[in-house]
Amino acid sequence: MVIRPIPSVAFFAALLFFSMSPTYGWWEYAKWGMTIEELNTASGGKVQLCNMREPICRPRYDGYVPNYYASHLTVFGLPAGAAFCFDDSERLERTVIVFDQPGPTVDSLLKSLQSSYGPPAKVGGGPIRFTTWRDTEDNTSIVLLDMSPIYATIEYKPLSKQ
């Protein structure tokens, strides 16, 4: 007879925490400059090569050219996908979380991001609303783009790439 330990309360608390984190838990282990192999390992094998059949891989705005993606994610409690952009030396330089159902999502994303990063560094209006945060601890710029009524995105990139 094999006795298996019962998972602890700490295990379930950690599982809950990571499933609710802004970039779906496994992103917590990704770092700017990772190779695709490193990112794929960190994601638990969820990263796939982009192709134009995947909506998340299609051009959305100037500079959005993802190389890889991960789908069927939950970000801030909402269904989403993540697109990953790599530089010429094949190192991670941008991650874009895409929400294809913005509706009330944008307001909830704004509140969640403010809760995580505090007051925004910059807010812009016009046809495309955006809100920017600067996370100096993780060297990351975070930009919420409101492309209502079509979609919303959260773009993460190194502060040096702003």
C-alpha cells in the first residue's frame, strides 16, 4: 500500500493565487530576454508558433508583430490570450494580453491594474484610450489599450523599450 500525502492548505492557496495573478501565474517566471525555449518551459509548454489563422497573431496596431502565443488563459478572472514578441536576437521583448470581449472588461481591467500597480503614470484619450503604469521593480511598462468595442489589450515590455 502506498501512502500519498494530502495536499496542504498552503498548496491550494498557492494554486488559487497563481490562477488569479495578472498574467496567469506561469508568467511570474518569465523574464525579459528569455529565449522561446525558456519561455515555453516557464509556461508549462503552452507557447505555440504564431500563424495568421490565430486571431491573436493578426496585426492589431502598429508595432504588434507577435512571434508566439498562448491561448485559453485566465487573466484578472477573464478569458484571454497572450502574444509574445521577440527581438532580432530571438529574446523576449514584449508580451500582449488580448481580451476579445472588452465591454465592461476595460473598467474591470483598469481597476485590477490600479490595484496591482497603483495610480497610472499616464492616461491618454482620443479614439484609442490608454493607461500606462511603470513598474520599476520589474523593469516593466504596462499599457492598457481600450480598442472598444472590438477588444482590449494589456501590453508588457521593458521600460527601456518604451
